[in-house]
Amino acid sequence: MKKFVLMTFFLVSCSSINHEPIRSNTKKIYTYSDASGNYLYIREQKVINKRIVTRTQISINKEGSIKPLEKSVMISQMGTIKDKKQRILVVRPFASEFTVWLEGKSYDSKMRLDQKTQSMIIDLNSPEVKWNGKSTIHFPKGKQFCFFSQIPDCLYHNLFLAGAMANKSKAFSFYIVWDGYPFIQDQLNDVGSKLFTPAILKYESEEKSILKFEVEVNGQTILYHFSKAFDLVRMLWITQGISILPLGEELNAEE
């Protein structure tokens, strides 16, 4: 039986190896835009006992009340794996819950890591027969994995952002784990239908104290802009017509 790198995962204290400081708990509200309109995007991140907990919610302000259209919570575990003669930091996806409301109906996706089989166990509940029941999907061979909605937190804590800043010509490979699987892929164009998708992080530039990075996935580019403290400022996925911007900011046509 094959043993993937993920099996040699260990929890470590942040002081035992070179690491950016643990990020403080944050909760921010953005404007989320896509082809259907503009919405509120609430993003909350906490670190609890070496686990990163990220909550996101896309909502609409309808008649003075906030109505959620999509929400997710992801839990990942910080630790290290052995890589050649050293240990490297990784963020291991552990569990997630995702709900999206389509035409007034709820579509739910839950997943959790099965350490023994090196797989994700998926539990789907929806109005459609094809998207119901349990399934098991094995991890591909790799070292770094990030839930899609947790990419800013994941790439910070596994030192990819700092690494790309230090080595601006280097590309950093990881796998996206679609926390909204399989519903999110059904709403996007040309991203495939698999739970795991290979991606590459690259540093782009710095402008007016904003650090710009690119994540390439399936030939598409997602732009992530961070403050110098690596707090998420905005996300732009032009191919999909998706943007996450600070409240009150409008998308520049040049971007």
C-alpha cells in the first residue's frame, strides 16, 4: 500500500521552526461581485490549538435584513512533514461544511479527513439525486493542500507568501481542495469537476504597500492582494467575473 507524504504529518510549536507569527483572529466584511450582482462577503479567521478555522458567508441585504446565499466553514491543521533532510510547514485540510441556496433550495457538502486511508469522506445532501450520499476521494500525491476559501490563510501559515516574497522568480505548487465540492465547480467555468486541482502561487508585484500574488489554476489566474502584514485586501478572478473588494471600493477597469 502506498504511503503518501501526508501520513508523516506532525503538530509543532511555532517556535520550533522558522515561522511567521500566528495571525490574530480577524473578521472582515467585503463586497463580493459576480455576474449575478453584488453581495456582502463576511470572512472570519481564528487559530485554535494549531487549527485554522475559517468561516465565509455570501449574503444579500434584502429589505433591511441579511439573508445568506452561501456559507462555509473550514478547519485545517498546522504541522510539518519531512522533506528530504528537513521538515517543512504544511497546512492539512481537516474538515469543512458548505451550504449554498439555489432557487430557494439548500445544497450541503460536508467533508472530513480520514487519516488512515489518506482520503476525504464526502457527505452530500441536496434536492438532486446525483448530489446525494457519501463517497470517498483519495488525496493525490503531494505536500501542500489548501481549501479554496482558505487560500489566504493557508498560504500564509505554510510560508508560501513569505517564500514567494523572498524568491520572486520561484513558483510554489500546491493543491486546491474545493470546500464547496461539487457544487462550486458546477457554478464556475472550466475548472474541472474534481475535488483536488493542482495550482501554482507566484509573486507578482508590490504597489502602494499592497503585495500582489497570482494563483494559477486550470490555465486561469486568480489575483490575491495583501497588506504588508499579509492580511487579505482583495481577490480578483477576472475569468470568472468574481471579485472580493473592500467595502466602498469599485473595480478598476485596468485590473
